[in-house]
Amino acid sequence: MDNVHEGKGIDRRFFLQGAGASALAAAMASTFGLAGCSPANRAEKAAGNNASSGEPSWFTAPAEVPDADIVETIESDVVVVGAGMSGIASACSAAERGLKVTVLEKGSTWSGRGFGIGVVDSKVIRAAGLSIDRSKAQKYWVHCCGSRVNEALVSLYFNRSGEAMDWLIDKCEKGGVSVLLWDGYSRDPEFPDSPGYHVFFGGPEQTAGRDWSRDATKLMFEDSQAAGATYVFDSPVAQLKKEDGKVVGALVEGAGGKYTLYKAAKGVVLATGDIVGDEEMLKYYAPEIAQCDAKLYTPVGQNTGDGHKMGLWAGGAMQQGHFPPMLHPQAGAYQQSAFLAVNQRGERFFNEATWVNGKSLNYLRQPGQCSYSVFDANWVRDNLAGLPYGGGMFWDTFRVLGSGEWDGEAGQKGVDAAVESGMGFKADTLDDLAKQCGIPVDTFKATIERYNELCAQGSDPDFGKDAVFLTPVVEGPFYAMKALPAVLATVGGLKVNTNLAVTDAEGNAIEGLYAVGNVSGDFYAVDYPINIPGNSQGRCVTWGYLVGETLASK
């Protein structure tokens, strides 16, 4: 057994630079406060900080499980740890290639969530007569990530995600699930969207307005079982087993402190999801995300960085730099567009014609992490006029390709629903609107007066918003939609090569160990690019599909 399991400290080269990260986390906490909607929430977050010792708890690997405590060994070709989208895709791909697969999941069932799946190519894209300019889209991706990604991994996604998506589409067609393209793309050359966002309809797992991709995951799950994959639920993996430097299996603790070794002849695949459920890891690796109060999609108590920790203990390295934020402004009202935004003090604070991560990060820095998108009775007309130049999520409804232009009537129903739910406000006067929002009336009205002046002159020297998006707030009724950021996931993880094998800091593969989905790293950095919306789930499917191919070739 490798000595990383002997309770010794971990080589710090394998981690994010400790002192720098701690200083960054402290700076973030100072800058943002522990921002929340209530003092109690902020106090709870502060109390949850377990960094007083000066060193994160996972820097010390657990003691090795003695062989005497291993009472059962179950043999497979492949052991997948985690039954989310990436783990199920891995299991399905490997099993369909003839491998014996065991999937270990600490929850009581498989999981699937999220709106759509974004890829670079597919039979659905081709059938629509569309294509993505790969050179331009990939260049934008790398630029968005500050050139801190492993570009070979980005190329792998751009070159192979279409093949993986066609594999999934075939399953959907067989299973009676329709696969369509979203049509709400941004035409803004500064914040472009490419037509690669696939949405799913017609399956039994779909819930109203949520989890559109769950049916696709379910079909992969069923096909993996049909191909012979075995799922073992309620079985959290305690640690990996190494022999002569090679990862050979995963250990699950049973009754009386005894363990079952699930041995893998070809490899163990870590697919345990992100770190959102571990507050200590969030504060260390993702300080911006740690400050965000709302977290969506993550199963409570499940995505706790288990795979990240096990990979590090096995000798792998974490990607450098803190994990990029994957935030969308969807914890409040949906309709925001590029309209005037004010904070709780009634002040304008940024160029509103930006993308979802940009909006969310700006909201995160405001009092209460809160903003209000303010518009008047002409908002449907104004929004429609801006769509050809901007568009994108939270400007448009999630309409599908071929369904016609944005539906203003449906948009108004959404705004009315937000007002009814308390996430939006409507008033005949600006004074009343400000009071409903709890915003100082004088500041609010002065901000709107200034904004209307900019609209009249057709230029925005305050923040540089394009003239097409400068729409005045002059005619009642007036609206204010409460906009709040939400964490969807963290998208940083272990260093991997193009075979999806976990590597050490120098790029040497850890034999027998692979990582997919949000356990794997170096595909994102600095920021989460959304020029191909839904690409995080697209990576899950693609990496799962490809790791099965890799393992079958061994």
C-alpha cells in the first residue's frame, strides 16, 4: 500500500497553494462579508468555518484499512464511484463495450438534474442546418478561462462531444424522449452563445420547469443495467485501495468496522460530483462560491468532495488556482434581461447587458447579495428589440428552435407570477415601487432620473452599456424583479490527462485511477464559459463516454 494512506501529511505540491489560498479566502470573506439575507445566516456560516487550525482537515489522509478488516472482495473490470450523470455515463459506456462494471453510490438511488446538455456538435444540430464555429468558440473558451486550462482537454471536448451526444440521442430516440435545441442564443459578439444546448421532453422523470436532462440520465442508467452494470446503493466509499502504487479498488465500510473491497482489474472511476456540500472545501477552493447563500441542484449532504479527497490521498494533484464560479441569477425572479439594475441602496452598479456569471458575481457583491431589475410598462417591446443583439439566458424564455420568436405574453405571465410570489414588485409610482422593495426613495428616483438621461442621449458613460439596451423607465406600471445569484455547481477538480486518468502535479498518471465530471479539473479556470450553454453536463456525458472507451482499450 502506498504511504499516502498511512495517516501522513500530503505533499503540498498536490494541493492548491495553501497559504495563498487561505489569504485569498480571507480576502474574499473580508470583501464580501459573509453576505446573506439575514444576520443569522451569516453567523451560521461563520460558525461553520473549520479552518482555525490553519490547515484544512483533508490535508491528512486517513489511516490505511488493515487487510484483516477486509472481509469480502468483489471483482469487476471497472468500479465507478458515484451514480450521477458522469458516473452513469461511464458505467454505460464501459458496460456496452463488454466490461464488467460495478457502481458504488452513497445515496439511496441515482441522481440527475439540470436543464440541458451542451455540446459542440450532434445529429440534432446538423438536422437543423446549424454548426458551431469551433475555432472561434474554442478560442473564446480559453480566453474566458484566462488561458489557465489544459487546452488538450478543451480540444478533446470540442472534437468528441458530438459523438458522445449522438450516442445519448440514440438512447433518447429509442426511449421516446424528444431532443430539441434551445433557441434563446445571444448574438452579442462579446458574449456569444453557440447553438449546442440540447433540451429533453416527453419522459416520465421531467418535472415542471426543472431537471430536463434527468430523463436522458435515466435512459443511460437503464441501458447500463441492460448491458450488465451493477449498482450498489447506500454504499459510501471510505478510501481507495492501492497495491504497488496502483489503485486496484474501492473500500466500503460495513457493520462492525469491516470492509468490502470492490476490486477493479482495469480502473476505478471517480464520479462523485462537486464540493458544494463541504463548506470547508468551498472556502478553500472556491471562496466566491462559498459566499453565495443559494445552492441549487446539489443533493443535500451528498456532494462533499469525496472523490477529490480520495484522488489527492492516492497521489493525485488538484488543478491550480481556485475553482471558477458557476453561478446563475436564478435564486430570485427569472426575468432580468438588460434592464436597469439597482442594489438595495437604490444605486446602479454595473453594465446590465452581460452574461449570467457576470450578473451573478456583481449581485454577489451587493448588500444582501440582492439586485432589482427595474423596467416599465413597455418592457415586452424593449426586451424583444434587444434580443437580436443580446439574448441569452434570463433575457429569453427557454423556447426551443422552430417555436417562433420570444413570447411576450408568456413573459408577462412570468413577471406577474414573480410579483405574486413576492420575488417581484409592481407599482403605479416609483415612490411606491421603492417602498415595496425597501429601497431609499430619493436615491432610487435619482438613479432612474440619471438612467433615463443616458437613455435619451443614447450613450452610457457610467458603465458603457450599448445604446440598444438603454430603455427608459418612464411609463407605469413599474416593475422591480428581485435578482439573486445561485450556485449550480463547482467545476474544479483533480488534474487529469486526455485519457481521463488522474495525474500528479508533474502530469504522471496515477495507475488505475480516473476522474470524470466535476471531480476532474483543468477544463475550467477563472470563470465558467457559457458560450456553449450547458457544457458542464456536456462534459459529464462526454468524459463518461470516453473513459469507457479508454478502459475497454486496456
